[in-house]
Amino acid sequence: MEITRRSVLTGFAAAAAGILVKGKVMADTSKSPVIPRYPNEHFYKSDGTFDVEAAKAAYYEMFEAFHYPIVDRLRTDEFWAVDFGMGNFAEVGMGGIFWVNNKEHNYFGHDIYLLPGQMIPEHKHVRTDEAAPKMEGWQPRNGWCYIYGEGEPTPGVEARIPLSHREIAKARVEKKLLPGEVGTLAGPEQWHWMYAPEGAIVTEYATYHDGAGLRFSHPDVKF
């Protein structure tokens, strides 16, 4: 094969646009997408009430940045956003959709949406008259997150616990999950929470979700 000046320049151009693998130019996935960050007041109306539509709009922007398909169900009320009654959505809040929640056969599928800097407040799932304690596993699809469970605290973990939970959180065993990796709840009725410093979309695999079994460690949480 003759190597010419033109072929060398063409190769450099391809490398600049992506990664050359076996003759194919692959997209450069090393750069994180730019996800807008809004101040907390952006998510509240003039009377102080939580603005669900503003929250959903921010999630739609994140979906587009991650090239996450915005299917029709995500344009309905099945897609929800909550601030857990704490008035601090920029730190304590989430969006989500239950794709399936089957009580008869005991399975559940959920996508969790966290904007940059958001956490799901610490909670656990206890046994109810309708269901055993919910068990869960999590897999980031886009972005990455920390998950936290019970046990011997991870050294240095306190510095990464958001201020709202720094004095309250019981789950201080930290694990960082990257796209494709899976983390699981260590046991039934254990405290756990999740935090996404740069924003994330996380798929949850679980047993049936009975909302009556949900308990939060923070006394101000309302759900």
C-alpha cells in the first residue's frame, strides 16, 4: 500500500473526528455530554411550590444530551419528578418511570433520572401485608453514579455526602458505578441511597414495589 501525504492527512482527520478501528471510524465517547445545571430556584414557582414541568424540561434536556430516546410514555404522567417535599430539588430529587411493576409475578423495571448533583434520599423497603421487602439492583445506562449501603463506612465518604444528609445517612459504604456495571442491595430492609455528581440515567431491576413499604431516614422527606 502506497502511503501518500494525502492518506496521512486523511488519517489524521479521521482520528480527530473519532477513533479508527479496523477501517471504521468510531465515535469518541471519552467526552462527557454537557448537561445544563440550574440553580434550585429554577425549579420552584413564585409561590414556592415545586414546578414539575420545569423539572421535566431539565430531564428532557439531559435525555437529549445522552441521546436517550424520549418515547411517547415519557410525555405522559407516567414520567414523574419529585422533590420529596424538601424544597431542594437541585440536591434532593429525582425523575423516574415505572416501566413495569408486576405484583403477581414479583418483578419490577424502573428507570431513574438524576440531574447533576442530585441524590435520592436515603431509604429502605420494609415488609408489608402485600409484599416481601423489595430487593434491587442498579445499572447506569448513561453517566455514572455512586450507590451507598450499610456496613463499615468507606474512608473519606463523608465529604461526598450532600449536606442535607451528612449528619443523617446511615448507609456509608460507597461504590461507584460506571455504565454497564451493576450494583445490588446487600440485603432486605437495608438503608441505601444514590448520588449522581454529573447526572445519570440508571436502570433498576427489582422485585415488586409496594409504596407502603417505603421508609426514609430524613424526617423532612414527604413522598
